[in-house]
Amino acid sequence: MHIEPGIVTGAKIALSYVTAAGAGVWTLKLALQSLVERGALSLVARTAMATVGTFIFFQVLPHFPVGVSEVHFILGSTLFLILGAAPAAFGLALGLLIQGLFFAPFDLPQYGMNVTTLLVPLFAVQALAQRIIAPGTAYVDLSYLQALALSTAFQGGVVAWVAFWAIYGEGLAGVQGILSFGVVYMMVILIEPLVDLAVLAGAKALRGGLQSSGLVTQRLFA
């Protein structure tokens, strides 16, 4: 979902610094909550796992340009369900930064836009989870419809932000490219809920070793 170079340029790019800073502040708030819940070692370990996962999603898994951006298999709801909101947010931001620094330096000027496009939908997933998942329900016991709702929230949020940046930068000239990207990218929704349920089933089978390890979010089993 990289915003392609040249779409937002000049003074307009300053907005991306503002949105990215806002997402960063909210991530720090989530991190403080995570520190209280599971401690620093757990937060660092889960962040490292999320960073590796994000790098694989962007750099290793298949990805291809469509319309105004690129289609990637970014399993944001999977990271959230297994690792928690703060580690997932840090991991998405760090994984994206590592890719930009070492493999795609031409994307670095768009980093603020790209990180906003990832983190704000993640926060929407967290808010939706609080509404549709009963407080006593462990994530390993989610239904397909719940996993689908979370995946749709994340992927839909990504598409919405890509559309915003494209229209903000180029006006309505790129509408066809936005529609092409949106249609193809939303096909990820066909895959991600199944991945979520498969990963959650694996975690459930490994409950004994994972529950007290600090390597997963408390809500996964609690």
C-alpha cells in the first residue's frame, strides 16, 4: 500500500508529518498500557516479532503495483490479535522503516503517509474489537464473522487512506487508479480472516507454552 513517489509533493507532504505524529502519540499511549500489563521484556519481544512479520509482509510475500499504489498482504488484524495493539503498531512502523532504509529508499519521503495508512486502520481494529468481542471472550475463540469484521476494518481503512492521499495530492485525476487499487486490495479480505483463524487455532493448540510466555497479548487466552 505504498503511496507512490510524486503523488503528494511540496508543502502538501507536511500533512503527513502531522498525521504520523498523531499516530505516534497514540502508539506511545498504547505502549504505556502494555508496559503496565505485561512489562518491558514482553513489549520488546512482541514488537520484534511484529517487526519481522511486517518486513516479511512487505518485502518477502508477493506484492505488485496496482493503480495509485501497491498491493501487499499486510496481515494487520493477525498482528493485533496475536501480539496486541502496541506491539503491532510499533512493528508496522519499524518494519516499514527498515524496508525503506535498506531496500526502498525512494519510499522514505512518503514514510509519514505510509505509516499513517497502516496505523490508523490498526487503531480502528482495536476500537472495533472492543465493540464486537465480549469482554470474557478470548481471541482464540473468535468466530469467522468476527475475524472477517476485523480484517475488513483494517483493509478498508488502508484503502480509504490511500484514496485520501491520492485525492489530496492529485485531485480527482487519479480516480480510476484509486478504484483499481481498491478493488484488488480488498480481495485480501478473502484471505486474511482465514489466516487469522488458522493462526488463532495454532495458538490455541499451543496454549500451555504461550499463555505465560509473554510472547502474546494477554487477551489471546484471557
